[in-house]
Amino acid sequence: MTRRIRYIGALAASLLLTLLTAHASAAPADTAPQRLRVWLMWGSVPTPMVDQLVDEFEAAHPGVEVDVQLQSWVGIQERLETALGSADTPDVVETGTTTTPSLASAGLLEDLSARAGELGSEQWIPSLRESGNWQGRQYGVPLYAASRVVIHRTDLFAKAGLTVPRDQREWLRTTRALARAHRQDPGFQPLYLPGRNWYVLSGLLHDRGGRLATHDGNRWNGGLATPEAASALKYYRTLQSLSQAPKDRDEAHPLQYEELAKGKVGQMVGLPWELADAERINPELKGKLGMFPVPGLSKDRPGSVFLGGSNLAVSARSAQPALATDWVARLSGPRAQKLVAEANGTLPNRLALAQEVDNPVVEVQARAAENGHTTPVDPRWPLVEAEPNPVKTLLTEVLTGAPVRAAGRRANGIIEERLNGANEGHR
């Protein structure tokens, strides 16, 4: 996922100083000068926080120099594979949650299982912990997460006498009521939902007890021709019928927050910072946008949402894995996590910490993340997401009239071929 750089204020920097000082530990006097190389992604950790962390880490480890290099998400998987496989490897890297298993299965990451407990693994959001785990061993430590929410026009809801829907039936009724309230405006959309937003479908599928794919101990089996998948696809089709968004496009083509910014959209399912993106394009929307968790099947449980984010990992070729793990521990620890969440509006790796963060965006995401999930954990999963993405194709087929089960079987065939038939060395 891509993020923009954000900065923290003086108070957060002061708290960070306290955090790092409290966790400082003196290095042995005879430690030879060392260089710790860290790769972080642009915007994941605010730049002032990185600078402060470097200063405090070097003070706690005399003779150590920390070199932090900020990377772009574009092409990062290939760069990581090359760098981690070389003699000149970075010691600590940030990886996407869906790609950590691929690096681990290739033998490029250090097994951190022995230290997982002291790193706080029991408190991590379960789906994030799973994303950094490969074959029962922990390679990735969650840095942050973000969950999709429903961004909506609070002013239009109020004008139509509508409240936030509490389950998926209410969501449909609310969306239809919003459409009726604006029936004199043919360009108005009560919901903007692109036909190929497979992240939304994945959540609806998990709500119903289904999965994109399941592993039986020997092979992967596609899960898109089950009764649960049929139910999820039919609900998606009904919801999408209330939108004028293209049936053959995803949320990035066009960028959906740009559609929201036009002022003719009542709701959309997106990442929290898309609200600010829409306000930036159209300042007239400031104060008129809010967010709520994607509704679930019942009023007492939010909908399942895909949790994206990133992990911290240590290179298997690092000459100083203990030192590298110490860096990971500091950045993934509770107080640092709260500062990152406060600054960026992302979720800390422990849901309990979200209650201590003074950021309403984090609070809404935390409620949504109570029922969060990630993609199937397998190093070959990126092959499934590669275009043509069979889940996206399935959605367009169903929305344009194809029988649900038949379309699901076709998608299953492609998923199974990509997960079972490629890169058998990962098995």
C-alpha cells in the first residue's frame, strides 16, 4: 500500500524521546564499530520520528551507526529479493504483509520465533501475526495496519434523516433511502462501488464463513464456488447495482476518492486517508465527511475487512541479527506504536493500544479491525493478485450476468493453478 509522508508535532517527538530513553541499553564496551542498515518505506514512520530513533539507538549502542534508507513501494519486491540475497544486505527491512511469506520461504529472512514472545506476539492483531508467519515460524513483526471503512457524507445522511447502518441489511436500506432522497439528481450516487473491488468481496465472503482459498494440508482449493461465496457475490451485486461506477474497473481506475470529491457521491468503501484526499481536492467537503465500520451480518459484529499494512523483518544474511532485532523491538513496541498511529492515523499492531491513541480515524479502524483478515498466507499469493486477477474477473462476470457458481468455478481453477502449479519449491 502506498502512503504519503506525515510529520509528528513537538509533543509526539518529546514522548518518543522518553520512550527511547526508557528502553536504552548500554552496549558492551568492547563492541566494534558497526553499521546497521535499515530499509523503511516512505511515510510508514514520520521522518522526525525516524531521526529521533536513530539518535537514541546510536546513543544506546556506542560505536553503532544507523543508516536508514527510505524506499518506494513501486518495485520493492524485486529490490528486496536482490538486496536480501546479496552480501551487501540491509539488516532490517519493511515488507508488505502479503509478500513477507515469499521472502521467508526463499530463505531471505531471519527466523524470529525465539524472540516473538518478548516482541509481543501474543498481543498482535491475529491476522497481522499470521501475515508474518511461514510454516509455523515467525519472520515478520507487524509495524502498522490499515482497515477499510465506509466514508460517507454526514450532511447528506442528516438531511435525509439517516443514521449509520448497523448491519448489511440496514446498509442496503440506508443506501436505497439515500438514492430516493436524491432521485431528482441523475448524476448522484448513494454509493460509489467499482465493479472490481475484490477487497470488499473478500470481506463479505469472510462474513459468511467462506474464504478465497483454503489449504487441506496438501494443496490449495479455491473457495469461490461455495454457497458462502454465492451469497457474498449476490450481496455485492445488489450493492453495486446502486452505484454508477464501472463494472470492469477497480478502486484505483479512476481513483475513487476523486469521484467522492466531485460532490455527487454519498458513500464509498476506502482507506481512511482517502477522506483527506477528497477534502484536499474539494475543500467544500471539509466537515461534511465521516466514516464508520463496514457493516457485518449482525448488529453486534462489524464486517470482516481486509487488513493491509507492513511487517518489519531481519535479513537472514545480517551480520548482527541481535542488534537488528533490537531495532525491530523498539519500533514495534507499544509506545512507539502509539506515536506512529497518532501521527499517521494507522492501526498499531495491538488493538488494545488503539484505545490510547488520540485520533478518531484510528478508533473507527479499530472497530472495523475487530473482525479483520488478510489474504491466504502463501509465498505464491502475489501470483493470484497479478493481472488478470481472477477475483476481479469473477466480479465483472457476475455483475454482467454470468451465473454465479459457474463464474466461481472458473476463478477457482485459476487460483488453484497459480497456487499449486507454480514455484513448487516453496511447498
